[in-house]
Amino acid sequence: MTTLRLGLLAWPVGRPAGVEGYAARLDAFVAEASPRADLLLMPEYAPMEIVGGRADEAAELRAMVEAAPAVLEAMRGVARRHGTWLLPGSLPMALDGRVVNRAPLIAPDGSLAFQDKRMMTRFEAERWGVSPGAGPQVFPTPWGRIGVSICYDAEFPKHVRAQVEAGAWLVLVPACTDSVQGFNRVRFSARARALENQCFVAVAPTVGLAPWSAALDENHGAAAVYGPVDRGFPEDGVLAEAALDAPGWLFCEVDPARIETVRREGAVLNHRDWPKGPVAPPPLAVFA
């Protein structure tokens, strides 16, 4: 396995004209970054910008689900055209009579595999009716196995841990949060997952205001890459981090060999020492 050059996009929400406008925008972003990176990560729900201006959030969701197959083909075409690994964000898609939030990881030849979002936020469950998708899995790549945990999923240790135990040394987190508190939940969780699993975690958010969109009206975040807080890494575990709400690309090189080394020779061995097997419920504390 060799060093992986990551490109993370803090996607500035725009107002493109339909699928063709979105495809042109995606192509321009990828053209800018592909010479400098091997794998490009974009945010959760970024394609929702094409359905802004509908009557309400339910109408936007219906329009996006209808457009999803064409959007997915546009994503695959961009990956093929630029010969790059691309995770172009996530999009709601129809699946077995439900709507599921799915993130495609697309190879340079256009082949792809999906990671579904498993844990639904209140907005998704209560207002959109988006359903939980399939559980965590890992993706084979030229750099080894990697995981994808979509936004809220990264806030749940077991979701990422399942991917790490299946061989992931890097976890990609496409995110979309409408408040700084929401982004900080993702940010702090990503840093915790990197610490407890001794792995890299990369985050790409939507940013900017879009009053014409019920779903993407307000967006806050910062592109970042986090790693173990241990020997051979920055003292705070932050490998790269853009300014809050700053749109554009952030680039960072990550090396799987560094993860192998810290898991073997770290000052602590969080990855090894994760509790195995069923965990008994803790006893009730006694106040004396």
C-alpha cells in the first residue's frame, strides 16, 4: 500500500440549472482537484442543490429521488473523464419501496459501490421519512480497505468500529449540518473515532447559505483530516483543517503504514485494547 493523496471539498451550495448544471459544477470541481489528489471526498446531500425552489422540503425530496439515477450517471461520467476515485457526496434514492440516503464510492472506470446511512437524524426521520439503509461495510481500493460513515453515523462508535475491524485504516465522512453545533458534533466525533481506532478520519461538509432551498438553507462546517493522538502524529491529532465555513479544497496525504506503526508501537494501543465480545451492563453506583 502506498500513500494516498486526499482531496476534501467544503462544497459551497449553489443553484445550478438541473442535472446538467450540477454535472458541470461537479466536473469543474474535480478538474481543479484531480491533478493534486488520488481520491476526492464531497459532502452529504450536495446534489440536493439542484431541487431548490420547490414548494417545500417534501417536494424537494421527491424531485431529488426522481433525479437520482441521472445524477448518479453524471457522477460516474465525471469520475471516468478525470480518471479519479470519487465519493461525490450522498443522495436520497429509492430502494425497495423506501427512500435511503446513499453515498457512492466511484472508481476511475465508473464502477461503484454504496454505503448507506444507517442512523437517521430527526430531520431525516421525522420530516423527510428517509429510512435507515444497510449497515457498515468496507471498500477495497489500491490503498487498502476504507470505510464511509455518513455524517450522523460517525457519531456512533460501533458503526466506525465495525469498519475498522473489517480492515479500514481510513474512514470518509461526508457531512451536511445546518448549525455550528451540528458540525461540532460531527467534528468531535470524527476526532474521537480517529483516536479510539488509531485510524484516519476525513470530513467534507456543505457550506454557505441557500435561502432558496428548504433542505440546504444553512450549512456550516470545515474540511478536515484527523488521525491518532500519538507518536508520529500532531499533538492534537489534526493533520489538516480548513477554516470554519471556508469553501474549497483541502488536500492531505495519508499513509496506511503510519497507521500500522502506531497500532503496533503507539504509546497506547487503543485499537488493540477495544473491548471484545459482549459487554455486561455496569453495576448501579452506590452513593454513600
